[in-house]
Amino acid sequence: MPAGVNSTDSLEQLVIVAAYENQKRQPSLVFETGDGYPRFLAHAANVLVLQSMGGASDHVYVFVFQSGKPSVALKTATKDLIEVKQAHNAIVVLVPPTAYPEGGRFPPQPPPEEYSFPLHR
């Protein structure tokens, strides 16, 4: 059984991110996504990226450690799969925008929103 889940919990298990600073016994950041198992998960150095399936849209979260302190660096939504790339000194997250049909047809897909998060090794 996954940690933190006991047999009396409902069948729906939610993702909770708990981030700890050095030498701390309690997490400095506890973030309940409200979502189940991630559709996409990536981690490099001080950056954690996850995409989880929501109701009408997927939820995208980026957590970073900066100067030893955790924070939520990005919280957004999309209806498509994100792309994560590692550049030399950063993680780049590409989030496709949501497109809605106009006159019964979908317009050309606009370029994805690009977010960059510096890596600290």
C-alpha cells in the first residue's frame, strides 16, 4: 500500500507533494493537488514537474527549490500532454494552449506556452 494511505481511505488516492528543507523534520511545503496518479512526472535537481488528469482539463504543476526553500513555481491547465526538456542549466516546460472550434472547425494550433526553471545542482 502506498505510504500515507490506509485501508479505510476511499479508493480514490490523491497526489500530495511534501517538500522538506535540509535538517527539517516537518515539510516546509505540503501541496494537495486534488488529482490522482500523475499522467506525466519529471524531476531534475531542484525542479519537479507533474501533470495530472483533472475533470475538464489536466493540471500542470512545477515545484522548485530556490535557496533551499520549496515553492510552487507554476500551476496551470491544458487539454494536451506537456513536453519537458532539459537545457544546459534549466528545465523548460512546454504547455499546449487550449484551442476551441470556431464555426465547427479547430483553428491552427498556436505555439505552446514556454516556461523555464533554472537548475541548481
